[in-house]
Amino acid sequence: MKSIICEEPGKMVIKNEQLNEDIPDDHVLIKIKYIGICGTDIHAYGGNQPFFEYPRILGHELSGEVEKIGELVKDFQHGDKVTIIPYVSCGYCLSCVNDKPNCCENIEVIGVHRDGGMTGYLAVPQQNVIKINDLPLKMGAMIEPLSIGAHGVRRANIQQEETVLVVGAGPIGLGVARFSKLQGAKVIVVDLSEERLEFCQEWSECDEVIKSNENIIEDIKTINDDELPTVVFDATGNKNSMEQAFNYVNHGGRIVYVGLVKDNIQFVDPDFHAKEITLMASRNATLADFDFVINQIRDGKIQESYFTKELGFENTLDFFEQGVFKTNKTVIEI
């Protein structure tokens, strides 16, 4: 089988590897069909992804079909269509015991800490596999990135008619905006790209979009009854943007960092204290988030147009080498 390996920053290769069908008894061997390309993959290729070692087979936004099951696996059979929860947790640390396996102390993320799905077949623990027999396999590859957004929205505990500001209209920001809207919030999205904002307004059905500029705070107040939002999500993974979020949130509000940057974040403590801001990180997602997203897809509330570019497996290296990542979401079909 062929695998795409990121050997070091800026260097990817395709190699032929021997398929090992000798899987652990509690694992499922999956024939990979679709792979979403994530900011994590792009950052890994660029050499600025935290928690990462080379060489690595990338890819954690995955769907496929069951090829083989281990002897202890009871709930799957050959040919089942599945998606994958790529966060492999230990099950015994305090986070896992407290039902937060998404931030397990010993977590191994497929495609980050262990080899991922840019390959023909992948063996995965059965608890990390979800059947989606009633959904298109292509949509199965969008479940993980959308679950990231859904988890952030759940963390924020958004109430109806709250005003939510989403900074960053990329793939994760799209999900945040959509699920915030489905929670009944007024949703404003900010981005540097007019193209992304146009797509976001159509896809997420957000209320307002603003192209980032020097007068962004005044623009937000103009369309929000002279008030700042009560919830600000930053989905950029950009240091400056993440620090600016403190200026965008109202008194008593919440900031949720859905994006991740390999850097230090600074803020002015008196301002932070005066506003009594709640600052939260949102890492990965849980089974509950995956189930929620799957149900939203089943109910017709998520558009398949989330994917705006499709690649063949053999074209993946060219895609990374060209370095043009401006499309909203790219998917690889094997």
C-alpha cells in the first residue's frame, strides 16, 4: 500500500509499504477512503506544529470501510462505513476518569503522536471507531473538524440570543459559527479574506461578517447595538489575533481559544480583571461532540459544500509543495 510520509519540515514523500493485517484483538482495520487536510497537517509540514515528531504519516480527519476486525471486536463487520475519533486516550488518568479524554494526560493523536490516515489501511482501537452506514463517506471525513468546533461551542455554554464573535473563517471557524447559530446566538464572523467571509455567511448562515481592519471594534459595535459580544472564539491559531480577543469581549464575557499557536500569549491583567473575563482553551473533541455532529448531518443541518477542493492521493505532495492553502477545506480521495 502507498503512504504519504512527512519526513521533516517541508519534505513529503510517497512510499510503498507492506500491509500488516495482524492487528490487536481490540482493533479495527480500516480501508481509508477520504482524508481531510487540516491546519495541523499544514503546520506539521511547515515545522511549527506543537506536540510533533518526524517522520510521521499525517491525516486524522478520516472515513473509510471496515476491512478486518480483531477477535474481541463485536460491534463492527466487514464493509461497515466508519469515521474515526483520532484521539487515543489512556483511560486511567484523572482527565479520562472525569470524562475528559480529549485532554488525556497521555493522549496520542492519530496523525500527530502516532501515524495517521494518509495511507491505504489504518488499524484503530474499536472505541475510536464510529459507524456511519447511513452517511456518505465523503461527509464522514468532515465529522472530526466539525466536532472541534462543536466542542468549543459546548465549552462556551452559549445561551439563546447571546452575541458570538468568531475570529477566523477557516474550517474550524466555520463549524464554530454554524453550531453557535444553531444554539440560537447572533453570530458575527471576522476574517482577513473576503472570499472566506462570503463562503462562511452562506455555509454557516451567520448574521454578520466583517473584514478585519483597524476599526474592527467600532464595526462590531455598529452592528451589535453598540455592545461588544459576550463570547469570542479565536479559531486562527495566530498569536496577535489571539491576544486581540481580549479587546473584543464584553465585561463578564468568555474567550475560547479553539486555535493553537506554538508561542506565548500575553494580556494586560488589569483589563482582564476589570472585565472579569473567563478564558478557556478548547482541545480536540469527545464522543458526545462526534455524536452531536453526526446527528446534525443526519438532520440536514450541515452542508456537504464544506469541502471546497478535492485531490487525488497522488496529487497530495504537489498540493503541500505549492503552499496555497486558501481554500476553505480540502479532502483527499483514495
